Amino acid sequence: MEAILSVRNLNFYYGDNRALKDINMDIYKNNVTAFIGPSGCGKSTFLRTLNRMNDFIENVKVEGSIIYEGKDIYSKEMEPVELRRRIGMVFQKPNPFPKTIYENIVYGLRKNGVNKKEILDEVVEKTLKAVALYDEVKDKIYKSALELSGGQQQRLCIARAIAMQPDVVLMDEPTSALDPISTMKIEELVLELKKDYTIIIVTHSMQQAARISDYTAFFLNGEVIEYDETSKIFSNPRDKRTEDYITGRFG
Ligand SMILES: Nc1ncnc2c1ncn2[C@@H]1O[C@H](COP(=O)(O)OP(=O)(O)O)[C@@H](O)[C@H]1O
Ligand SMILES: [Mg+2]
């Protein structure tokens, strides 16, 4: 199995608060990796360290390394904007721009100077098809993205992320604001997307982790308590705390 990201001895601080403690983890290519654990245990913080989204928060400190394509993403040679193009992100609340569906998808391309209509048209069609939204929106791609339902908006945000042809897509509780049908569609989409991308998903739903992930990491108080194949975590966890969590004894 090929590791696309290798996290070594990672510590993360908000001021004096050590929010991540000595994390070591290899993330495997073309797999879905789920992060589970009770609220406040560091899942989002860790996810954001993987594409340096924490750079935008003041008074934080990172120790350790995260190796991506042979380079430490925290080294001086790494260009954070390029890193975030390669490691894209989708958030809990769908956050389309107040622009047309079309302009949402091509936003990043335009920022990179790609403006040729034929190219953009092709990307829009291809990514809408990839997120199974094409049939639903093909007659209104020049209408505002804000007219879409929440579930459609979230699929559009995934389309916006993959239009940049990333290697990895980070998703932070992408279905927690959605109804069950929309959630199911996103789950099906994740399983489809892992053929082409590596997906890392934070979820508060253990059922969701069990349904869609290949690997699961269980976080508690900033530590990774257990990280293994999802089937192993849910059927035969090594750590008592993992077992207590997955059997619903806390969290
Ligand atoms: N922007 C921030 N500034 C300061 N502390 C933060 C910030 N974001 C998160 N934290 C703290 O870091 C810890 C982990 O939070 P978080 O990563 O959001 O957990 P989770 O996603 O598992 O709910 C919590 O104690 C939280 O209060
Ligand atoms: Mg979170």
C-alpha cells in the first residue's frame, strides 16, 4: 500500500493548548480514511494540518512533519497555495460562492489564469457528471448556486474541489448538515471518487465511517488511540477506549 501522506511526531498548539499529541499516521492512496472521536478531540485540527489550513489561525504552532511526495509540507520550499490545490477541502456547511454553478466550478481555474471557454465548459460538464449532479442541474448552470438544495450545494462544493484535479480531498463532516437522502448520495459519491482521489473524511457518525471508509483513526483528547482497517476497528478493536467509544459507552 502506497502512503500519500506520512505524518510523523506531529504536535499542534493553539497558544499553550496542545491540541494534537505525537501523531504518527500513513494515509493510503486511493483509500477512504475516516477520523472518528468525540467532539473537541482534534479531528478538524488534524485535518487542517494536512493542507495547512491552520496557517490562517493566529498564535498556533506545529511540530513534527507531514511528508507529501517526498517533501515536508511545512518546509520552506512548500508553496501553501499549490499545496491546497493538490489537497483540496470540503467543509461541514456547504459554502458555494454567490455566483453561478458554472463560475463556482471554474473559480480556481480562472484564478490560475485558465479562461478558455472550451476548456472551462469541458471541466464543468465533466465534474458535474463526476459528482452525479449533471442531470439535476444541466439546465441551470448559469443560475446562482445558492438556488440549489443543501445536498446539491455540497456536491457542487465537491465538484469545485475536484475541478482543480487534486490528489487528496479532505472532508470535514460533509454530511452533518444534510438530510438522509442527500447524505446517502454523498456517501455513494465518496465511494466512486476514491478510484481517482484519496479521501479523508471526518465524521461524527460511526455508521458512516463503517459504511464508506477503508481505514479509521479513533481520536481522543488530541491523540490517535487506534488506527487500523475499518473492519478491524469496528469488529475487533485493540484498545478498550476504542471499544467503549464504538459501542456507544461515551461520546
Ligand atoms: N481556532 C481555534 N482556536 C483555539 N482553539 C481551538 C480552535 N479550534 C479548535 N480549538 C480547540 O482545539 C481542540 C480540538 O478541536 P477540534 O479540532 O475542532 O475538534 P473536533 O473537530 O474533533 O471536534 C478543542 O479543545 C478546541 O477547543
Ligand atoms: Mg470538527
